[in-house]
Amino acid sequence: MTPGSGEQSETSAAHAPLTGLTVVEIGHSVAAPFAGQVLADLGARVLKVENPHRGDDARGWGPPFWQGMATVFQSVNRNKGSSAVDLKNPQERGKLADFIVVEADIVLQNMRAGLLASLDLDAASLRARNPRLIYCNLSAFGAKGPLAGRPGYDPLMQAFGGIMSVTGNEGEPPVRVGVSIVDQGAGMWAVIGILAALQRRNATGEGCEVDTSLYETALSWIGAASAGYQATGRTPPRRGSENPSLVPYKVFNASDGDLVIAAGNDNLFRKLAHALGRPDWMEDERFATNPARVVNRVVVNEAVQAMVGTRTRAELCALLDEVDVPVAPLQSVDQVLAHPQTQALDMFQQAPDADMRLMGSPLSFDGRRPEFKSRPPELGSHTEAILGVKPPPPSDE
């Protein structure tokens, strides 16, 4: 099977619901490529358009590198083809536009604001030629407003969008969420918008233009915090691993490491108290209800910590699992990958065409996870699909 071609057996196609759709991804970095990878995992033929000289910037975002590409690039570009197209070349640009109009169902882009419009590759230009086209813009700050034309990356949006203001410990330096939560979240919103647009196209025959952005995604993540501010007039503080509305609901320190205990309601706290040998807590009005525990969170957390700190993580997990109190040890990445639950889910998938394993799609259809069909593409490996000619080898420019 040709990588990114979307060709599948009848059996596998049943578990790849977007089979038959063609996506042109004019994207770079993480957000749009992640969205393109989701669509590819779901069966769409995805052709990634890249600069013929350097490709997607993320190809060089290392170390670490693995099999010639940065691991960041590999983690968001499997199951695609790569087409090296010089957007400054009118002939190549024209062939790309013709390919989109004739063959594409979806365009997904996160290029610099205004660039594609200046090249007649924007939604208005292409949908005028093919009204069935679904065109998704994934920008930094959104389609309108005073910052609409500015670029942006994940950490900027975690800062500007308020996420860093509620992440980490109060009084300590700001902390970025350790994964690209805004980039990948925006990619997910792009996919959600595209799927909704496909449903509408199935009903009406018309495509549409879909807009989402990193900033809107960051704003969506602080929805609960913003509601709390509206209700109280108080800016939410940083609470480390805690939940502002539930106690105890945080990391505690066992005698041999960290674990999270999440007693999310009064019944669970009652079970926790009995399991830890402190049924008397339920007779203390500071402990009796969740609102009371939130007000007295320091006292409650210190009391729980005093009991937790005398036991190992294994002892605590066994003790609390027995009474169905949610508990989990803090695991490192290597421990996560080795855990039997991770292995049982087959989330860590082997590429069929390379000695490479990557985290798969967190979806299954009739019990079957979308396949890892092909490794992330070499730059320009599928240029012929768009330009009709095999490209020259990339230069060092």
C-alpha cells in the first residue's frame, strides 16, 4: 500500500470511517499536522504540502532524532504522504490549486495569516471553484480581532490564554503544561469542525469554511476557571496538583513515592477515612462534607498526608482499590509504556514499514483501533501525486 494513499482492504476500511476522502494539509509544527494525522488514522488519504528545501520546521526540532527525523515530527505525521511544492512558483502553485479543486475534500492549513490568500489558495478562492470543499483554518489568535494576524506557539497561548496562571504552585515561577496541550487541543477542534462540516455536506452538498485557533482552544481549557471567577470575582490561584472544588484530590507522598488520591464525593471520602483507620474524621464538621473540606483544605490534606506517608504506594493502592477509592501512582513515561494496561490496549503501535513504534489513536471501532499504516513520510516522497512529476532531490538551500 502506498503511504497516504487511503487504499485499504474491505475489512480494514470498516474500521477506517474516512476512507475515500482526500485531505490536503498545508501545515507545519504541531497543531495542523496533529489534526491531519487524526484524519489519516481514521482512513483519509492525507497529502502534506511542504517547502521543498527544508520541509516542515518540526522535522528539525531535535534532538532527539530517530531514523533521520525529529521525534516531535514523527509523533504527529504518520500515515501521510509528503508533497514538496514551492508555493512561490506559479506553475507549482497552480497545480496544487487544480489538485485541490479536482481531488480534495478537505484542506487543512495553519500557515502565516494572509499568506495563502495572497497566493489564491485561501478558502474563498478554492471554494469558488469547488463549493463542496471543506476548508479549515487553524490560526494562532482566531479569524478576527486586533491580534488576528499575529503568529503564536503553544507556550505563548498557555501564557496569554490564562492556562499558566492556574498551573503550578502558588508563589513559584509559572509552569507550562508539559505536553503541547494547546497545539493538540486545537488540532482536535479542527477535526471536530471538519467532521461536523462533512455531516452538513452529506445533507446539503455544500462544503464550508471552518475556523479554529490556538487562542480559542486555550480559552476553552479555562472554562471552569473563568466560570469560577465570574461567580466569585476572585482570580483563581495556582493549586499545584489540586482541584479547586474537591478535597482531597491531589498528589500525596507515600513512603516510597508519589500517588494521586481523588476522593471526589462525600461517600468516597467516607470510604477513604475508614480505609486509613480514621473513621473519626466523619464526626469532624471540617471533614464532613466536600464544601467544608474545600474551606479547610489545608487541615484535611495535612491529615490525609499524615496517614498516607506511613505506607508504601503498593500498600495504599491495594488498600484503596479494595474499597473503590480512586487512586493512582505517579508513573514516568517508561513505566507507562511498560504497564500491562497500556500493553493490553495496544496503544503503542508498530510501524509496518520501519523499526518504529508510536502512540496510536485513542479510538476503536467495533473493538479495533485504527492501523499504523506507514511511518512519517520522507520530504517530497509523494510530490508526484500533486505536481505530476517526480521532484528533484531536496537542495541544501
